[in-house]
Amino acid sequence: DNPGSLLGPQAVQIVVHLPVATNGAESWTEANATAGLRLVYRQVGGNWQKPRLRLALRNDTDHDLYCALVWLGEDHSISSILMPGGAEFIPAKRLFALHNGRDIYASIPDDKWQAGRTEVRDVLKLFVSTEPFDPTLFDQPAWRSVATRGTGRPPRNVLGWLTARTRAFSLTPTETFPEWATHELRAAVMRPAEGADARPGGRHGQETMP
């Protein structure tokens, strides 16, 4: 985080919409993700279906901002795949829909599920800046992948990774820095064990995380 930023941690909101089925018709409603999200597989027609969601970034400030949302995996991988075009320019008081507003599927990989994992917890990390930046610089594979490649122990967090990359730059006393801030959303995906009955879960297959 950057407590000294004039932008504040809530400058841009991560907006989550979840599907709602009412009388056979589907619509989408904004979820209260303040305490995080728990996304649960649903059983439909005897098959487990991945939970779906739609993501957007809402600039609540009076400033035009550049924003990027990166995925922090529990295996310490970092991915900017949610925004393959890089940091998005979002004008003041405007909303940007990720993935062109289409559905995004959350899942637990088959190999982890077959190994007995029924819950995975990751973090969506939002970076906000008054100047353009490249979120792909944060990308890194899982720790086990890094170790096998002999590159040494990876940084402990995203900011550590950023610091490691910026050490090569030469700064002068007249260097000016952009305003920046971060915000995060914790998300857990639950996939019942094989043979389990359908669980009701929370409203729309989403529960508040403890």
C-alpha cells in the first residue's frame, strides 16, 4: 500500500457482478465484496459448473487514472492476464469493464482437485497511477517453477518484485514520481469433492469470506 498517496486506497473500486436466476431468467447484480468473495461450483443437470463473475474498475475520483488488475495466486505466481492490453486509462467518474464485460470463470485446476484440494484462495491486486505503467513487469511463475529454473528465491510480494526491477534505473534529484495507490480483493473458489452432493452455498453461489 501507499498511505502517503493523495489518491487513497479506495480511489478505484473493484466492481464484481454475479449472476442471479429469477423465475428461469438470468440477470446480474453487484456483489458486496468488501470482506472478499467465496465462489462456489454449482451442480446443474448432474454436472458441476464453474462459478461465473464479471469484473469492472470504477474510477470514483476527479482524476484520470491508469489502472491494472493482477492475479496473485496462492502458489505465489503473479499474472496480468486479466488485462492483456496493459494498464487501462480510465477517465474520472468512469467505469471500465474487464474482458469486454463478458463472463469470467473461476475454477480449481483438475490436478489440484484430484489431489484433494477443494478450496483455493487467491488475491486480485489493483494498481492505480496518475501515469502509464506496464503491469506485465509484475508477471512471475509459481515458486516451484522459478526454483527449477535456478533463478533463486523470488521476491516475497509484488512490491518486492517491482523494487527489484527498478533498482537498475538511475534517478536524479529532479525526478518526479506519479501518485499511485493499491487495493485488493480476496477471492476463494470452492469445488466440492467428487461424489459430493450439491451444496446450497451463499446467495448466487457467493459467500462472504471469514
